[in-house]
Amino acid sequence: MNHTSERVDGIDTVQARLRINGTTHVLDLDPRVTLLDALREHLGLTGSKKGCDHGQCGACTVLVEGRRINACLTLAVMHDGDSITTVEGLATGDVLSPLQAAFVRHDGFQCGYCTPGQLCSATGMLEEVRAGWPSVVTTDVAGSPTLTDEEIRERMSGNLCRCSAYPNIVAAIADAAETDA
């Protein structure tokens, strides 16, 4: 367990216990600190990127209790006791996750800035599909969704890529979905 504290003159800090990538961290934080800033500025986990800081680009996407969220839109103290996975936690040591390996195989990144958010979002999205959650383009909401390119594009629409590597990202996600099936 790691413990860090922050003293801000005139601000009472709040303690939050976050389990990040399998390690528990106890943080004394200004209650206004976002989860993204806690990860990047307090814990040095800089994989999650600060893009728009308005939840519009998805570069800051992480998994909280297995569900994808924009870390720039939530306060760290709101996640006291939660398990959080960042891009740093997707691989097992030096072994890439099947999704990370598929991104490499399909060149699913160009500058790489959006890649951590894309990977976390795709990881959460694939779990949503396995759980049978429909999307807005699912034709049969009573059945199990089929992971078509249209489904992948819709489900990943909250993650923007300035380099427009979308065809490669869709191919990588489809490949990883087949590998894990």
C-alpha cells in the first residue's frame, strides 16, 4: 500500500483509498482533484492522457470496477474503495494483453496519444459485448450483439483519434474479440 498526501493551504484534504492496477494507494487529496489528475500528478501514472479535459475526446478513459469512464470528468474521492485499471495495468508484466497485441499487429495507433484511452475503452467495450449489452446500432436488442464493424465504431465513438487510424483500430478490436472468443 502506498500513501501520499497533499497539503493545500486553506483546503481540507480528504482521504481516498484507490486500488489501481492491483496496488492500493491511500491519498490525501483536495476534494476537487479529478481522478485523471490524481493518477497523473499524484501517482505518476501518465498513461491516461489529458486531451480535451471535457470528456469529449476519451484520451483519459480508464476502467473503474471494470466499466469505462472518462477520468477527467470524475473526482478521485468519489472512487474511494474502487478498483481502477489504467493502460499501465492492461499488460501482465512484459506480456501485452490480446487487445494491445492486436493494436500492434494492425498498427492501430499513429502518434499514440489516444492509444491508452482507446485500449481501456475497447477493453471495457468488449466486456459490455460479452455481457450482451446492446448499443444504439444493435438490431436485435433481445439477442446477443454481434460485433460488427458498425458496432465497434458506435461503441468506440467516444474516443477520438486525431491521426484517423480508425480502420486499423476497428480491425485490431475485431481481431482481439475473435482471439478472446
